[in-house]
Amino acid sequence: MSTLTFPLSNYPTGTTPFGPITLTQGLNGCEIRIARCTTATPTIWTTVSQRLTISLDVSYDNGATYQINQFSFIQTGGIRTGRAGEIPEDIVRFNVSPQVPTHCKGFIQIAGGSIRTSLTLTTF
């Protein structure tokens, strides 16, 4: 299992690349968790005009080539609610099969103003 963490901080508008990350053999997928605004955490990712995009490129040949934008996620800020009340974090989970990638890299893009949040990408 590999974990990439962006700790709770202010992230400016723009694009932040990450990776490449060598993935473990037997990888089943990835999970991304992103802190959201709630009444208990009112300074985190506060408004709907703030947009966060995550894009992952994957390699199946030990990093020699990458398939661009194999997995992506786009979300806006502000308080979101679900059946159980406010949603404290977005959770994106995806499986990789039948072919398992050997490496991944990507970027986090922020638009509409800087965002205070944290993000964790974990492979499983």
C-alpha cells in the first residue's frame, strides 16, 4: 500500500503535479479523501466557486509510458449535505482491473481561489 498526503494547508490557485509513484504488486485500486467545509470546520474549502480537479495518469510498463487522465475527479467547495447530514470529506474510490498499473502520476488543479483542505491518496 502506498499513501500520498497533502496535509491541511492553504493551496493556491494553479496546478500541482505529483508522482510518479511506484505502485505495489497486487494493487486493487485507489482511494482519495478530500476534507470539505462543514459548520464544524468553516475555514476548509469554503465556497462553491472554488473548484478542485484531480487527474491520474497510469503506466503499465514500469513508467516508460503513461495513459493520460485514466481517472479523474472534479468537485466544488462549500458545505454539502447527504442523508446523514453534512459531508466532512469527499471520498473517491476506484478499482483497477484486470490490468494492474505499475506507476501513477498526476496533478491537482485549483481554480476560483485558494483552497484550505487536506488530501490523501491511498492505494489498496
